[in-house]
Amino acid sequence: MNKALSILFLKKIETLNFIIYEKLVSYYLGIFGGVGTNPSAALLKGKKIIAFAEEERFSRIKNAPLALPINAIFYCLNKAKISITQIKKVSFGWDCPHQFNVVPKKFNKIYLKHIGLKNKYNLNLEERIRLGYDPNKILNELKWAFAKKEQNFNKKIFYHKHHLSHAASAFFPSGFKKSSILVLDGMGEEFTGGFYVGDGKKIKCLKRFKLPNTLGGYYSTFTEFFGFKSNSEEGKLMALASYGKFSKNIQSKLNKFLKYNKLTGDFSLNPVLRFGGKRTTNSRFSEKFIKIFGKPLFNNKKILKYHKNLAFNVQWRLEEVVKLLVKDLIKNSKISNLCLAGGVHMNCKLNGVLANLPEVKEIYIQPAASDNGVALGAAMLSAKNEKGDFPKMEHCYYGNSFSNNEILKSLNESKIKFKKFKNIEKIVAEKLSKGKIVGWFQGRSEVGARALGNRSILANPLMKNMKKKLNDEVKHRENWRPFCPSINDYRYKDYFGSVPESDFMILAFKIKEKYKEILPSAIHVDGTARPQIVRKKNNKKFYKLIKEFEKITGQAIIINTSFNIQGEPIVNKPSEAIRCFSGTGIDYLALGDFLISK
């Protein structure tokens, strides 16, 4: 057989193998929602992520509280061009049957005492959990949603433990063969997190934390105390903390609410201050809590020096506890790779501290670390026995996308003036260099809370007034809140030195001293920034834009904030981008290859 025939024969064999694989490969749908926030859906083909999206992007309700991810489910199926009948397993990230039928006696005893039906001031958390995750309710809602589209939902739902799903969502796409895994959140079933070890296809639980001891609950209590929305605006408390100082007096007060073992990090939360007793202001803290920490910051009250110091010390104690937990976990597991998951690990300041611990060799945090990532973990738990390994999740562009023709239709409907460019990246870089703010809408949308270059608002970090301008004229939020930089990979160490790599804006590090004056609008008051490394293989267009900006300014770094205003989800469609652009101080809007100006 000559060389040409050999190559042809091999290509036919490859094609045949691919066809056979396509027929044999299975689809796995993961979902989470119904109680709490951040419902989402994730679709795997074998072990590969095909689609992954949050319900809020479709419903346009921030965090989509209490919703099932109906729109996200249909998006995933439509993206793969399949029906629900082609799904091998539908998986849910909460152990519904266990929790619905059995509530542990210890859990009962603690909570019925402090939040039972006899206490008129508090919610009955036990009933909220039992009824909220009724598997029959979930199944009926899914059947009804599919029936409205003239489809039949006749799938069995496989339930996975909530924190195991969190652990899977971090470990399986991490690229690690083995890893220690720490999960921390508000609650999941009757637990609030735990120690896990990942090894190949297996994840083993070493230790679990039980209610009422919750680090997520600790932080959300203070989030609400400061007048912010719990389970949504914890980032505001984290940002404010950088303006305060350490106080032994405040730490003494905090010890009445959150105690911890200074050797292992084991912690206990005082449920009386959080749930027990009379309350006239809020559901997350009692009058006894107010006696210790003072009056809450409601009704836009002025933030005083005490409040800044309180925020600092709340954050400091969280960091101290979790540092000890990580050290104890690695001591027990004897594995220095670390995966983090759960809502607590949306705290990028905390994550940066953990990444720099000498005990930690490498760290991985999946960008949807809070409950929006549970759907992915549940799907992966069902798919773990498929052949091969899960690919490393190097980007988070798994949402919807729009062609230039689809964008053009939206532009024509809006009756807005626009111009098409072959080199939109160069044009936008020039606008940014002159201090213009640009909405950037490209490719598939990101999953998770951070915009990473496809649904972004971009600005020049070299200009001193840019942070204030963005907060006042575009985002409509507090001026003490920082903005994050996106940096092309070849310049990352130049700005941050030898720190762990950060692709998802979920780690905060100190920037080199010489750049504090050069990049004033991308650096927080404490000298830290929450960077995103931009790699050409993952986002060619965004990478090219930053490179064009570097040609003009000498800096391969730009401000990148989510394309939304405060209180709204990130834009998902061209029409939403046009509306946000029109109603804010954004100067230009780049939709695909089209540029719109005011």
C-alpha cells in the first residue's frame, strides 16, 4: 500500500471511530435550584462540558432565588441539539430523599430549640429544608415545564449530596490526579462543608461540618448587618474590610459569635445570636447580637471608622479559621494540591491568602464556586465512570453566543447607528487608550459571577479617575468598591511576580509596588488586585484587544468588570447589551464586529 492510500485508509478509520464514539457517548444533565440562590444547569457529553449556564441570565432576576433552572435546562439541550430523551442521567445537587425523609435528631434538637414553630420571631429552618427540596415538587415542576413545550419529561432524577457535588465541581475539572478538597458554604442538607480527598474517579469525605456551625452563615450574617443583601452582596463586605484595621476589642466580641480552635481551625457558631431570641430588625441576627456589635447599618447610614474596623476583623477571622482548616486538611490527607468550592470561596481575598500558604503546592477554584457550580458537580458525579479523564476546565465560556447576522437584527430593531469593522480589537483599544468606556459583547457568555472578556465593560486602568467614573456613571455603586484587571499571560509575572496563576478572577494578590501609581484604577486600597490571566488559546479576540492596547500604552492590562449595573444579572443577549449601554455612561459598545457610539 503506497503512502497516499495509507493516509486515506487511516483517515477513514479515524472517521469511523469518531462516528462509533458519537453513537456510544452519553449525555449527562446536572441541575440545581428550588431553594436559595444561583440555580443553574450543566450538560456533559461523556466527560466534556457542552453547556453550562445560570438561570438568572435568562429570567433577568438577580440570582434567581427559589427558581428551578428551567430556562438554563432548555438552553443546554438546544445548544447540544438534543432532546431530554437522549440524556442518560439527570442529576440534582442535593440529597433530597435523605433530607426529605430523615432529619437527624441532633439537628432537630438544636434548631427546634432556636427556630422552631414555638418561636414566633424566627423561621422554621427544618421545614424550609424539608419542603423546599421535596423531590416530588421538583419532578412535577420539571414535568410541567416540559409539557408546556409539548415534551415529555419521564426521567428519573439522581440525587447527590450537596457538598459532594461542590467537591466534584472543583476536583474533576482541576486537572489534578489527586487533591485535597475544602468545601465551605452556608448550608447544604444539615451540613455546612467538609474535608474531602479526590483521587482519580473517587472523592472521599474525611470530615463534615454540621449546622449550626457555618462559616457561610457567619459571613452572611454580617453582610446583612452592614445593610447589604445576604447570599448576594458578600463582596461588598470583603471590599469594605480593606479600609479597616485589626482590633483586639472587636476580636473579643467576635469570639462570642464565632469561636475556633487555634490548632485545627474547628469552629462553632453561637446559634442564639444568629437565630435565637427577639428580633425587630432582621432575620439573620437577634437583639442580643446588636447589643454586642451595635446598631446595624440600615437605611444608607454613614459608614464610620468602627464599621470599617468591624468589616476588617470579620474578614480577618474568616481568613484565620480557614487557613487553619486548610493546614489541618493537608496534614490529614498528605496531599498538597488544593481544590476549593462553596460560596465561602467566592471570597477572592481569602482565596489569595490560601494560595500563598507554604503547605499548598497548587490551587484550583472552579469559577462558579457557589451554588451555581453544584449542577456541574452533580453531572460529573453521574458521568465519572465514563471512559477517560475529565478535561481541565481552563475557561468558562459555556453560555450562549450570537452571530453577526443575529446581532445585526437586534441593531436594526433598536434603530441605533453602528459601523462594522474588520479589526474591532484595534479600534476598541484606541478608544480605551483615550479614556473611553467600552461595552464588550463577544462569543459565548461566561458562567459564574465574573465577566472574563465576553460580557464585559472595559476601561483604562492608567487613569486616576476611572474607578470613580465607572462606579458613578456606569455601575451605580459604592465608590469604595474596586475593579479588576485582565492581563495577557506573557505579562502576568511582570505585574504580580511569583504568585499562583489566576484565570478566573477568583484570587486576590498584592501587585508589585511600582505599578501602584501606574495602574491606580485597577488596584484596591490595600494594594491588591483580583486578576484574570487571558490566554490566546481560550479567548483569541480578547487577547488580541489587550495586545493592541499594549502597543499604544505599553501596558498589557485593562479594567474588566461585568456587563451589568448593580442589582441586575450580566447581560445575556444583544438587546440587553444595547439597553445597558443606552442607560449608562458607557461611551462605546462593541457587539461582535459592530461598534455603536453615543
